[in-house]
Amino acid sequence: MPEVLQAPLVVEFPFTRSLGPVQSAFLTGLRERVVLGIATTDGRTLVPPVEYDPVTAEELRDLVEVAPTGTVTTWAFNHEPRRGQPLATPFAWVLVRLDGADTALLHALDVPGPDAVRTGMRVRIRWAQERTGAITDIACFEPYDGEPVSPGGADGTFEDRVTGIVAHARLDYTYSPGRAQSAYIAALSGRRTVGERCPSCRKVYVPPRGACPTCGVATAEQVEVGPAGTVTTFCIVNIKAKNLDIEVPYVYAHIALDGADLALHGRIGGIPYDQVRMGLRVKPVWTEGGRYPDHYRPTGEPDAQYETYKELL
């Protein structure tokens, strides 16, 4: 059995979103050390505020200030903080119902251990020293045993309101491609492309999945395909991707390698983008070191007939 590979994988991207009037006022308020909720027609105050009543679905617009103090309604202790979390030391995740609110806000509570937090304990907001109009303007909550704090009566009217935010999304995990794709990746290092044949329908899948998606049976017979193949369909990319050193426009295509019953995708080079076409015969151009094809370029052969690849579109 080949070695099953695994490696750390990070998926990270900035997400830009605009804010409506309610969220704009809420985040601008945090920048000004003010917490705003939204009043419903039946007398509830929702924090964080929402634009529509979750019960009646009616539009909500009446913003009201609530206190920076509140009560823990439930909690869970985080012994090992991860990158990007509110605190670098162990802390508790808490739901806090701020004084004057009828719903709870999720954030971090700065306590040394699980014995220092309990449902019903009183807490207050610890504001970040530098505030920009984001939920991180609340650095965390901290225990509080003082008198209740009265809100100041803000109604959401601010100058220089926050109108949009950029949220940085990141996923860190360990990925394993499994037995079949580990063998596929190992073969690529030798400038070979391999798939697996289904014992029932006899189709060859590239990259292999370890099972036939049509018949639902395990696959194990390894089959070398290519290296040449046929462009079955393609698209022209006109938007330059960040950190991708490829000039636009360029072509990305589905390529049916000779002997394969499933097309894989790859970039087409060595030909003007407006001359790429269905049926074009291509071959791989390998990266330095031969770990994987950098792109595919024309072989110079006549185009494949449509009948030979129509089932692979």
C-alpha cells in the first residue's frame, strides 16, 4: 500500500461587505464605546441588533442604547486559544445579556480558569484601546461587581458612520487526500498521471476517488493515462487573481487525457487565448522539479473529432 499523505492546509481570504443602516449604527456605536440594540414593537430589545424582527419579520429601525454591563447566561471555557481569537491566554466564551437587552451577545470573558466563571455572574465590557468600528472594539468582557451602569440614551445618530467592513476568513486544518489520491500525487512526481478503473463499468477516473461515483464500488486497479489529452470545454479568465502571477486574459479548460473517462482541469498556454477551442489536442508542460503540470500546450496534432469526447463534456 502506498503511503497516505497528509499536510497542513490553510484557506484564507478577505471578505468585504457593505452595512445597512442598522449594522452601520451598531458598529459605529462600538467605535464610540456605545452598545446599541434594536427595539421591537412588542417591547423587546435585541442585541446585537437585526434589521427584521425574527418573530414577525417586520422591518426594525428604532435603535436604543443598552448598558455596557450584563449577566452571563451560559459559557464554555477555551483552554487553548487559537490564532485570531480575542485573547491569547485561556478564556471563556460567554453569552452575555447586557442590562436593558432581551437577547445575549457572544464574546470572550477574561478569566483565569473555568472555576472563575459561572452562569449568572456579572460582567462588563472591556473596550479596545484602538477602535475602528468592528465587533473587536469590544476587546472582551471582564468580571464586574459594581453597581449597574445606566446607558446614555444614544439613538444611533453618529457622524462619520462605518459603512463597510473587511472580515478576514481563515480555516486551518490538516488535509489527507486518502489512498487513491496519494498514489495519484506520488505518480505526478514522476511525471506520470494515473487513475483508477471501476471493476463494474470499467471507466477510468482521473484523479481517482477510491470509489466509482456511478456504481458505488471501490476502485483499486491503477491505470496510467495521457500524457496528451483533448480540450472538452473551456473559459477565458479576465479577472486577475491576487498573488497569482499569470497575466489576463488566460484560458482554463477541462482536459480529457487519453485513456481517461473523466476530464480534469488545467490552464492552457503556448497559444493565443482566442485560438483555444473544443477538440484542441494538448500536452502537459511540467513545473521545475516535475511535481505537477504547470499548464498544457498544443501538441500540433489535428483537432479531435467531437464524437470522441462528447460524453466527457
